Amino acid sequence: MRVRPATVEDAAAIATVHVRTWQLTYRNQIPQVYLEQLDVTTRREQWQRRLRTRPAAVVLVLEHETAGVVGFVAAEAGEVQAIYILPAFQGRGGGRRLMSAALDALRAGGDEGATLWVLATNEPARRFYEAGGWHPDGTTRTEDFGGEPVEELRYRRRSTIAE
């Protein structure tokens, strides 16, 4: 698997990974009705717009030799905004490669540290982040998903230099 910069042509694949991983990962963490309403077409349009209009954004894809795009990371202005890999391809080191590449890009852009938000109930993601040098900084927020409040924790890295 290799990491490369995303192009507008990747928008459909990124949208598919985004929606499918949310629907699987966040089951029992976010209301099911909200997850069922996620739409690949709408998400594709959002990714096309982002890839066309936000040159400062870092969007990288994880590409499998035969399966195509199986994961992605998006970051901008010192924040890792999203990192998702299809479940069938998790546990193979792709997440570490994506995160490392995103942190390298943030550092190259002048960011000395980085933050990200994670659902408080998402233990596997929290373990992944903590293993990569991220730590909760005590800041929380509540997001509304389908009318239900969901708590998120902010994680921080002191340096964007990947370890």
C-alpha cells in the first residue's frame, strides 16, 4: 500500500471510504438513523469541492495495489480533521503511514503541533492515537448527530514530527 496526494478524481473513492467507515465504526456510538442517512453522492460532492478549492488542505489517500483507495487523511491549519481506513485494510500499518505523511505535511507548512477530535467512546481510535504520541488535552465538546449529543475529546501532539 502506498500513500499519495489525493486528486479530484479520488473524490468518489474518498467519499465511499468516509461513509462506509462511519457506518461501521460509529455503530452504537452515533444514532443509527444518522448513519443510515449518510450518502456517498453528497459526500463525493463535498470532497470534490474541497479538493478543488482548498489548496492549503492536506488530503492524502492510502492506495492498495488491487483494491484502489482504501483510506485517507485530511488535515489543515494544525488539525487532523479525518483519518479513515476501510476495516478490511486496518491493522496493516496504513494508518500509521497516513498519519505520518499528514504530520510531515503540516510540519512542512509551518505547524509545530497538531490537534484532532475523537469520539470519547471510540476506544480503538483513542488507542491508535495514543500509540502514535497523541494525548487528550482536557478539552471536550459535544456534537449533535441526529438530535443526539455525542461527546468528543481533543487530542494534541506537541510536535508534528512523526515518530
